[in-house]
Amino acid sequence: MTLLQLRYLLATVEHGSFSAAADALHLAQPTLSEQLRKLERELGVELFRRVGRGIVPTEAGLTLRDHATAVLEAVDGAVDAVAAVRELRGGVATFGTWGTARYYPGAEIVAAFRARHPGVRVRIVGQNSAEVVAMIRSGELEAGMVALPVDDRDLEIRPIIDDEVVYVSAHPEHVRTPPTIETVAATPLVLSESTFGTEDPTRRQLVERAQRAGVDVDPEIDVEDIEAALDLAALGHGATIVARGMLRGLGDRVPANLGWTPFAEPLVDTFAFVHRRGAHLSPASRAFLELAEAHLLDLARALRVSPPSRRPAHGPVTRLA
């Protein structure tokens, strides 16, 4: 049984004769008649009987008509759904990224995508670059944006933007000059991404640098959120590290007494797009990546001037108990 035979059946039921059905389908009548005879032989029943000059469906023909209608409606619906995804009129764009990407132009990318493709839903997942990579490798995600370095086995990595990481403190003497890794190790630290620890790419860079120098950079305070780390640094509980792109995204939420300086040996977060090697990306994923790239390149240009790479500190905030 083929879909074509089911279409011929429905046309014949509708028009009441083989010749009228063939004309409606722009076929030669023998072609249509032969296909319906094959269908009868396969099913072992008669589907039509002659009445005067026309034909009418048998009970078996009427039963098959109802099923044929349902089958062909489902097929047509599937074709329309796939076409909608292909043409970005429907479906879901799922994209992986790290949790603090909201401080970058994350919302702007989603808003721009929705404005261009309002029929496509957007799903952003992931809390850390290591988690995003694991989800892409397992097939849960098609693509994502991560901070390097990551485990790149079986993955295509395309770097897109470098973001300088700065050393942040409320103590003026801490940010007067760019610190070495030995200086950082000798200062109390407040670091974010406590769940992922050294799986976080920025912290991994810091730890690898400390290992090469033979020092330790264990934080005295571990928190999840970068804003919590900045607040604790503003209260004088230690220095922290943060990328300039994040400082730009936070804007006025960065405590005013905090200062920052680049590292003596520059520390840089490199953000990259990632997907499985050789994978064919869906139209929605490709469109989302294109928009994300455009917005991140705009951010790279903006970071050349703002925020400044260095700012003096004004002393810890004092709060009454």
C-alpha cells in the first residue's frame, strides 16, 4: 500500500468514477485504475462496485477511505511542519551557553532572533562551558557558545571573541599595578563558579598559571554568582577576577568602590562557537549562530573603549552591624 494509492482512492470516492478522478489528478485513467486494482489484490477485497454508469465504494472502500484520510492528513501535516522548520516559521532553536552569558549580549541576541523569526521558539540551556560541551557531545544540543579552553574531542571549535580578565579589589594597593600570579596567590581570593570549580575555563587558566609558577590560588571564599563575588570584594573580603565584558554588562551594578587592573601576564577569556564535528546544523541553529556572531563582534568593538581596562579602588565599604 502506497500513499499514492490512497490519494487515488480518495479522489475516486470523491468524483464517483475512475475517469473523473483521473482527470482531477491529471492522470491517464488506466494508470489510476491499475493502481487501485493492485491495492484490491493486496488487501483481498473489492473497494468499488459499479452502479449504473458510475461506481460507489464498498464497505471495505468506505472503511479504507476513513483511514486514508487520517493518514494523508498526518503526512501533509508532517510535510508542513518540516517546511516550517526549514523556512524558520516554526520549531525550536535550542542553544547552549554558560550561566553568566546574560551579562553579555545574550538577551539582545534572543530579541533579535525573535524579531526576525517570530514563529520559532528559543530555548537557552547550560550553566557552564564544560556542561555545554558535554551536552553537545551527547547529542542533547546541536551547538553552543563556550569559553575556552574546553575538551574539544570530536568537536568543531570556532573562536569568535577575546575578552580580557581583570583583577578586582576594593583595596587601592591591590590594583595599583598589574599583579603577577605570585601576587594573586598571596592575596585572599573570592571566586565565583563554586560548583564547577576548575572546570570553569577562567579558573582553569588561573590554576594552570599558578601550577607553572609553583604556587596555589585556592579561594578563601567560593560563591556561585559573580555579583556575589563582587559584593564580597567591595566589602574587603578579598580580590576577585572578572572579564571586562561582564563588567560592561553589569554597568552600575558593579560596586563603585571597586577598582581593577589587567594581569601582569594578560589573562583572556576566549569565547567560541562549538558543535559536533561534521554535524549538519538545523536552519534555526545556523540562524541563531549568525546573529550571535554579529552581536559578539559588536561587543568586541565596544570593549576597545569601555569599560576601561584599569580603574582605581576607593577602599572597602564599611557597613554597620
